[in-house]
Amino acid sequence: MKRKTILAIVVPVVLIVALVLYSALSGKEKEIVLETEVEQGTFEIAVMVTGELQAIRETEIKAPSQLRSRNLRIRSVKIQDLIPEGTVVDSGQWVATLDRSEADNSLKDILDNLEQKESEYMRTKLDTTMQLRELRDQLFNLSFAKEEAEITLEQSKFEPPAMIRQAQIEMEKAKRAYNQAEKNYGLKVQQAKAEMREAEINMARDRRSKDEMVAVMEKFDIYAPGAGMVIYKKDWSGEKRTAGSEINTWDLAVATLPDLSTMISMTYVNEIDISKLNKGQKVNIGVDAFPEKKFTGAVVEVANIGQQLPNTDAKVFEVKIELNERDTILRPSMTTSNMVITQVLDSVMFIPLEAVHANDSLTYVYTRDGRKQVVVLSESNENHIVVDIGLKKGEKLYLSNPSNPESFKYDGLELMEEINRRKAEEEQKRKEMMERMNQPKQPRNFQMPPGGGTPGGNATRTRG
């Protein structure tokens, strides 16, 4: 009985002591976690954008260029089979096979046309042969008639003048008929040659088309022009060409062999941040597939004209970032996280963003000595913000609301005037930027200088 009584007393006491100790330890841990201090040093301002790795240089694996021939009349052809993306191939290794269906149909049409042209050629040859034979027979007959007229005229020299005259007329008619027939025969020979030449050209053209189609169909198995890793080609819409995709004759690329020695990250920056980016800025790059890997790079190109991505209303600008390092793990199409360093501030004070609080008119922090310190802030990056006025290096701050925020008193209310002034300036800049963005473009107008001539130094140009 006494034992049960002792246990009933001791167990609750132990539990209470354990709870008290846990609460105390948890409070200390919580206090440590939620506390920070004002730092001073170099502060980097950056723009964060995601991108996709691409090779700067690449070799295209193309379908045969003969597909562009006007004689073949092929508008597009499908990829029947394609090697898996990422496969490393040697020069001359098989990569893809094109579908022969449309080419087979075109070849059948060409063969039908060729057969028709060969038939027309033979018919033209036979027709001209028969016509020329008939003309030669007529020419021979007219030659005999002319000879007979000459004999008749020779025999009529002892006849009366009227008979002689009639014989002369008949002889002239015979000569004229023979000469005319001879000229007609020459013209008919030229005409026959032209018709035969035309028929021969038409037949030869279809024969060339047949030979060209047979030759190009032998190249429907496509091989790598060099060694490398096969990466699927992207259409203008951004979709990759795979087995079953169509390729047009104006873009015959089936896949690519990128040069992995130099890689870029292709990114798209929104119109608000694009003004902060310039060529040559340093970039810290991370690859999502390998978060432990870190790379550096630089902005090499910033587009001057924005574009609208599919299924979005926002305008973006293309930005290319070249990587400084090489690594065998890097592959095209990998997603990257790019921190573009747009500005570096020396010897400034900064605090974590979580430590900053705000109401309608003030920005402030909770200090460890019990104050709501009003602060004037300026530039920020992903994690921190610069404090221009209000704090000193090393001051202890809370990262979140303290347990009793109502007991904290405001300090530094005289900074409200500076805060309001900066807000007004930012609002004015924002309005001016929106007005520039919404202003419609105007055509370029040039004014001629006095006295005519071409527009020169006095020309004025207006652009929206």
C-alpha cells in the first residue's frame, strides 16, 4: 500500500519536472532560432531567373537535302524511327529512319507520268515519220509533174503560139508547186524536230525525277555526321521532334549533336527586371538535377525586343548566360537557377527580410532591448535587405513577432518623413515606367531640311 502511494506521488512529480525542463530548453532553442543581428559588409543585389541549358554550337543531323527538289513534290515527311535522346553515337552510326509512305506515292505518280511521256514520245515519233514520208512522196510526184511539163513545153515549139503559151503556164505551175512543196517539207522537218525535242525533254525530266526519287529514298536511313550525344531538335513551338513528328522541307533537321564544351543557360526575364540586366554581369548558377554543384557564368546577350510566351500574358526578354566551367554531368535541357548579380554594395548594413515588419506607414524591427525601431530600407536581394538609417552594426533583433509585441515602444518616428519621401519617389518612377510601357508606338517621321535634300542633322524622329 505504501509502495503504491509513493509511486502515485513520485510519478507526477517526475512528469512535471520533465515538462518544465522541456519547456525551458524549448524556449531557449526557440529564442536562439528567432534571433539575429545587424550585419555589415558587401551586399549583392541579384535577379533570380530559371533557365534551360543549351549548347552554343551544335551540328544538325538532317534529312537528305534532295527532299527540297521541286521535281519530287514532297511537302513533308514523318520520322518513322529515332534513336533515344541522350544516346552517344559515333560518326556514321544510325540515328533515324524516315517514313517512305509519301515518297512511295510520289514515286508512283512519277512512274505513271514517265510512262505517259514515253508513250507520247513514241506517238510523236511515229506521227512525224508518217507525215514526212507522205510529204516526200508528194515532193517526188511534183518533181515528175514538173519534168512532164518541161517535156510538153519542149514538144510544143512547133505548135501555135497559144499552145506554146499554155505549155509555158503549165510548166510554171509545176515549178511553183514543186518549190512550195519543197519549202513546206523543210518547215515540216523543223516542226517535227521541235515536237520530238519537246517530247524527249518531257520524258527525260520524268526520268530524272524517277532517278532522283529512287536516290533520295535510299537516304531515308539517316546517320550521324560526327560523334556526340544525340539531342532532339525543337520546333518553333518548343516541342521536340520525336518518332511520328513531321519535318518540312525548309527545316530538315531531325536531331542535333551539341558541342558540350561550351554551354549557355537560356532564360526569359520579365519586363520589370530586364532594365537591371546588362551584358557582362556575373551570374551564380545552380543545376536543379545536381543541387550540390555550383557554377559561375556571365550574361552574354540581352534581347532588345520582348516576346510573349505561349499561354501567358506577360512579356519577357530572352537572356543568354554563358557558363565559365565545364562538367561532364551537364546536359542540354537541364533546368538551371540563375542568380544574376546586378549590383554590389560595399560596407552596408543589412538584415534578414523576416526581421522587417510594416504597417500602413512604417517599417520597423523588434530589437532585443524592447524597442520597435523604425528603419529606412533600400535595396534587397532574395534573403536580406539593406538598412540605410535606424540600426547599428551588431544590434540584436527578433526574426519574428516577439511573445509580447504590445510592450515594445516605437523609436525613431522622426524617420517617417524620409520613408514617405522615398515612397513618393518610387511611386512616381513606377507611374513613369507604366506610361512609357503603355504609350503606343508612332511611325517614324522625318522632316526635310530647308531647301530640300535628304534628311540629315535637322531631321526629327518621333517614336512611341
